[in-house]
Amino acid sequence: MKKTIFTLAMLCGLISASMAQEVVSSSSQRTGDFTNEVKLNFLNLIWLGSVEIGYERYLSQDHSLDFQLMINDRFGFNNQKNGKKYKTNSIQTAMNFYFGNGENGRIYIYPFAKIRFGDFEEPSDNLTSTGIDTTDMTAFIFGAGVGYKWEISDNFAFGPYLSIARNFSSEVSDRFSDVELNGGFSLGYRF
């Protein structure tokens, strides 16, 4: 199952990258003087210790492909207190659609697909066990989100975002929930 999910995710990523390259090469329209952005979700880094870095490739002024790597990814905003440990990572791909003609910023929405892999460990309530309960967090996740980006200079943008998603793992759903809320505040450098 894990190999199938990983293979499907890699295939989707390769197809998306190929389609994006075709659109970029056939389009002469650019977003200002930049077509790329690297970004960091600094709110979750400070609050949860989760490292979320991303790369956004602008296909036009109004849409872009977004790829993210999440190290120490959490389910929602859950913490690691009381012996709980997330040993999970994720990869995510999204298509961002920007709206409006704001001089300093714009609203965007994004559908996304995400794969989380790894384990969640917590102290066991069962006295006959090893003392640790482990949940396999491997899941394929679909969702959508909304955000806002302020363009504070020619090269820097930042703003909040919020998403809701559905995971397709019965083991994760048994321990947590089918639906997951996530968000953050990112800072990006454009080039």
C-alpha cells in the first residue's frame, strides 16, 4: 500500500511538472520580473517545530504550481506533549489561483494533494504492552485552502493561509479524524 501511494504521488508530481513546463514555455506572460518563489512557513516552525519549505513556480499572473516539503509534519495543530512524538514527513503539490488586482497583495485559493508518511508514538494505556502505542501515519490526503499574500517589495512576499483536507487512511482516522485543519504564515523570496 505504501509503495502504491508513493508511486502515485511521484507520477502525479512528474505529470504536473511536465505540464507546468509546457505552459511556461508556451506563455510569454510573467508575473512582474519573477517566475519563482521559495518560501518558509515560519509560524509552524516557531510554534510546532515543524519545518515547511516550499517552491512556487508562476505559470502566469493568476496561477502557479506549488510544491512543499514538510519535516516533522503534524496532524493539524497537535503538539508533542505528554510523551507524544510525531515522526512524520510529507510532500504536497498544489495549484494556486490568484484573484484581484491589488497593488500590494492578493487572495488565492488552492486545491492540493499530499502524502504523509511516518509514525506517531504515544504512551500506552495498556499495562501489558511495551509502553508505546504506534500509529502508522501514511496517508494520501486531498484538500483545499485559501490564503492572502502581501507583496512587500519586488522580491519578498508573506501572508497567512488556512486549509482543510480529508485523509484516506483508516488507521489515521481511527486515532485522529478523517478531516484535518492546517494553516500557517509564510515568508517567500521571489526571483
